[in-house]
Amino acid sequence: MSNPSTVAPIASRGYARPDVLVTTEWVADHLTDPTLRIVESNEDSLLYPSNHIPGAVQVDWAADLNDPVRRDYLDRASFESLMARIGVTRETTVVFYGDKNNWWACYAFWVFQLFGHSKARVMDGGRLKWEQEKRAMTREVPSYAATSYAAPERDDRTIRAFRDQVLAHATAGLPMVDVRSPQEFSGERTHMAEYPQEGVLRGGHIPGAKSVPWARAMNTTDGTFKTADELRAIYEGEIGLKAADDVVAYCRIGERSSLTWFVLTYLLGYAKVRNYDGSWTEWGNSVGLPIEKG
């Protein structure tokens, strides 16, 4: 367990891409920077209205990032509308933060990468660390001038995996990380312990997957990311991943695995990591797909 006062500076943690993280102090010093947009993404939709970082806008994972009808993400036109509404241009650096140790922030970050918005950062420690440090919060919802944003078509090939691709991946014996809790992995539960056990017919995991719960990448006391050496000890020392591997990560709906995707891709520098956002709700409900228990 890490003491917040002893967390190493980001630049000294050995990450492949330290530039993708910013500290709470850095964000506090850039609250009025017109080249930035601070975005809060949470699981608890009531958190942002209760208070948030001054100047931050809310991007809701369900209302803003998902298609309202089919199970899929927003399309190019909807992404362009979202970016225009929150006052973001292609040149704006978006800084994500949120609850649950940034897992929803990383989910939003991942969706933004489907549209190639590479000017994106995550605030290390997220909402937890900001609150622990008793930094300024407000209920005032900011308003920004609408922008004109031209996005490319959504790229579903590079960092996203679909069911049939995952089946081929598993059949070939390629590396796969199940980031859910050990009880979900074993089949004892179909969701985390504190959530309703619903949404999927069977418990278990995709054959060949290795269990590394997403939260192991985090320092529990302040929600910051562990050092690169600590992360390698987990992902490489325990389950044998290598930076050159073709890796698929999954969880229940692709949000927790977005954080693991972020860790492997940006903090450890893995070249090919895909997030299977269909995850266990699709796999565990699909007719004829193989599963393992235990």
C-alpha cells in the first residue's frame, strides 16, 4: 500500500509514455489554460453535479459515449457534436479524470482514441487524489463556445476487438487478460460483489485468459498508477506477457479493461493491445462459445 506523500514523480516511474499522465498539481496550475479541456467521467452520475474541478465538463459514459439504441459507441457525427458541445478542437488537449480510480476516465480516453484524438491525458490519482488534497471544487457548470470539430471515421480495428476476433485469438492461444475480480473469473459471481448479479447467464472466463484484476495497477491509497517496474512484475512476472505480444483485455462491458489497455499501451509501451468491449456480457450470453470455470 502506497503512502500519497511517497508516490514517485511521474517522470521517474519508468513509463514508456510519461507524457500521457499529468499530476493533480499540474492540473491545478492549468485550470484556466485555454488550450486544455478538463473532462470528468464517472460511474456515479451524481458526482459531477455535486462538485467537480473548476472548469471541468462532464462526459457521461452511457449518455455521451454510447449509441442510444444499439450496443455500440457513438458514430463520427455524434463524436463531432460532442466535441463541439464541450468546446474542443483537434488542437485541444483533453485531460480526463474521474471516480473509481480513473477506470471511467480511461474508458472515455479509449473511446476518444477510436476517433484519433491523441491530445489526451489522464490525471494521475483521479478524483480521489484531488479530493484527498482538498483542492478547489465547484458546482458551477462551465459554458464554452461551440467549436467546429472534424473527426475521422471511428477506427474499430486498431485498439478494439470483436467477438469473432477474440474467439480466433483464444483458439490460437494468444495472450488474453481478464481484469475482473477473481470471483468473476472463477465463475463464482457474474459481477463484482457489491453489484447486482445480473446481466449474464453464465459465470467463468474465456478459455486461456489469465486473471489480473484491473485495480492491481493502482496504488490503493491515492489512486495513482504503480511504477513501471511494479507493473512489469505483475503483467510480465506473474502471467508472462511481453511487450511484443498481441494482447486482448476484457472485463464485463469494456470499462475496467480500458484501464488495463491504458496501462499496457502507454505505461509499459506494448505495441498491440486491444480492448474487447463486448466482454463477458457478450461472451457469457452467447450461444455456443466456450467458457472455463475455476
